[in-house]
Amino acid sequence: MGNSLFLKYFPFALIAALAGCSHSAITPETADPQFPAAWARGGDLGSVELNWLENFDHPLLGGLVGEAIANNYALAQERTRLYQAEQTVVITRANRFPTLDVSIDGSRRHTESSQGTAATLQSFSAGIDGRWEVDLWGRLSKEQQAAQLALEAQRASLQSAERSIAATTAAAFFDVMQGKQLLEVARRRLDIAIESHDIVASGYRQGLNSALDLYLARNQVERENAGYAQQEQTYSESVTNLQLTLARYPDGHMEIEGQLPVITEPLPTGLPSELLTRRPDVQEAWLNLLAADADLASAHKARFPSLSLVGSSGVTSLEFSDLLDSNNSFWSIAGGVTQPLFNAGRLRAFENQAAARVELAEQQYLQLVYRAFADVENAISRSASLKQRYESFLEAQTNSRAALELALEQYQRGLVSYTTVLESQRQAFDAEATVVQLRNQLLQNRISLFLSLGGEFSTEY
């Protein structure tokens, strides 16, 4: 009686147990996080621009980004991973359907008795075998769901990589422009040093300047020569970095004309809560978390009975040519339920591993979310700081140029020492170089802010 009751009520108890374990393992705090209504460090709450490349208004930039998207090797790897994920979905979907196999077998056997009687026997058979595992508890559907979510996560990863490559290309492009402008500054520094040396040398021959001034002038020429050579190398390496992003041969030669643009308009940053849907890397982390949760459900359902149906049909014949005409046909169909009984805790361990992966994916998702918010907050703050520094050095550049002209004039009149001239030159050109660098930093920070906000881009504008 006890056994019959067990057999009668066991399926219902099992369904109830599965229903109790079918809920998501993702915590409510992760599924529905609470974020501030505005950015802590300011920022314009207008809509994030849909095409941030257009913001820089340079005719070459869109084409170079398009070239990088088409040819970059890192993106090619992401596309290959996407193809692998697509095939995983095909495999998991196929697991839910019956399998059919066609077989043709033949055998030939020779026997000989002790009386010397020999016989050769042969037989041929053809058949179709089918097998179908009934997805009784939804384990196979959960496997397919996990694979589909992993595929969507890989799509988001590819989109994130494309935006990262676009930002990297734009950043490298402006680094090349900065390098070229700094090379022009280094060239002017060298020309001024040579011109000053000639003035000092002429005065020394006339007995107007001291030998100390001449040595200082010569030393300055050599220093500026070294600085120019160093800046040439820096410029060449910046071109190489851009070429690598474009998947071109890195020969260090590439002509890019124009000056670094100056953008003064504030950048709309939108609402903090919108960040979760705009940034593809955050979406990827969330989809990976959902995939891990589906894997956990599949691992849990693997501990319960599986129902399989097996069938076969075929014919046999003594001659291969008569195989299709043979009347010796057969068929069979069978079904079986398999219940894991003892596996030394292996299935439980698989489920525990899956639960740990959910917890890990949840932690990674939350870490990325707050890292994304920090990226935006830092970029907003850095934008204000860089703007203030840029305006200050613009003023410093104007003042230092005027001071240099005055120092040269007073030195020729014998009113100041040559060290005053050298210091004026240093301050003037340092201020000019710093203005170029800060202009590039403003652009780089704007690119970082666009990327942090999940801004989209188009290579056609």
C-alpha cells in the first residue's frame, strides 16, 4: 500500500518541488536598483546625442572610424564569438527535437564443420532509428533559453566593442593632431633658439655679450634639438597607434591636416537611470546574469526524471539487391523514465556551481553598473576642471608671448640678463604646448563622456 501511494503522489510532489524552485535566483535589489534622479556633479539633463562623431565636425573622422569598424582585428574576434554563440543556440534548440538515424549494415560469415562441410552466410539490413527526450520538466528549454541569452549578451558585447573601437579611433586621431601641433611648437622653439644664438654670437664677436651668454645660447640650441627629435618620435608613435586601430601597416606615416577643434557647448548627459539601457556593456552583463540564472534552473531540473522515447524500423535480406524488396521488416518503439539515484553528489555539485555562477554574475553586473556611473561622474567633473585650466593657460600663453618679446628687446638694450630671455622662452613655449595638450584632453574627455553615456555613432554624416 505504501509503495502504491508513493507511486501515485510522487509526480505531484515533484511538480510542486520544481514549481517552488523555478523562481529566479537574482535578488530583487539587483533586478530593480534605485538610482539618483540627477548626476551628483552637474551635467545637462538633456537627451544624449545620437551621433557623437558629428559633434567633432571633422571630414576625415567618420571615414576613419568606419575603416576601423570594418577592419579592426579585435572586432573580427568579437564577430567570430557571435557566430559561435549562434551555433550554440542551434545545438540547444536541436536537443529538443527527435533525432533520426539511417543505417545500412551487412555481414558475411564463413563456417566449416569438422566433417569438412563449409557454408557462407550473409545478411543485410537497413533501418531508421529515432530517439526523443521529452522535455518533461523544461530542462532542455532552459538550456536553450540560456544559450539565447548568451547570444544576446554576445551581440551586446560586439556593440560595446564597436563603440569602444570608435572611441579609440577618435582618440588616436586627435592624438595624431596633437602630436603634429606639438611638433610645430618644437620646430618654432628650435628656430627661436637658433635665432637667439645668432644674436648672442653676433654680440659676442662685437664684445657686447659675455662668453657665458654664448654658452647658454649654444646649450639651448642643443636642448631644443633633442626636444624636437623626441617630439618627432612621439608623433610617429601616435600615427602608428592610429594605424594599428585601422588595421593598416604601422609605418608611422600618415597625413592628417587641420588643427584640434575647440568645442565649448555643454554635452547633454541625460538621466542616470537611462544609463542601464544605453550602455551595451551593462546590457551584456545583465544578459549574462539572466543566462546564468537559466543555467541554474536547467541544472536543478537535471536532478529529476527524464523521459525518452526510442523507436526503430527496418528490413533484412540475405541479398543486398533484395533489400528494398524484402518482406522481412521489423519495427519497435519503447519509452523509459530515468531517475538519477546515486551519483556521489555530482548533480548537486553542478547545481551548486550554477548557483555560484549566478552570484558571481550578479556581483559583476553591480560592479559594472557602479563603475559606469563613476565613469560619467568623473568625466563631468573632469570636463569642468579641464575647461578652467584651458582658459587659464590661454591667458598665460598671451602673457608669456608678450613677456618674451619684452625680454628680447630689453636684452638687446642690455637691461636684462640672457637667463631672463631663456626663462621667457621656456614659459612662452611651455604655455603654447600646454594649450595644445589641454585642447586635446578636452576632446579626449568628451570622447570618454560619450562612451560612458553609451552614446551611439554613425560613420556617415
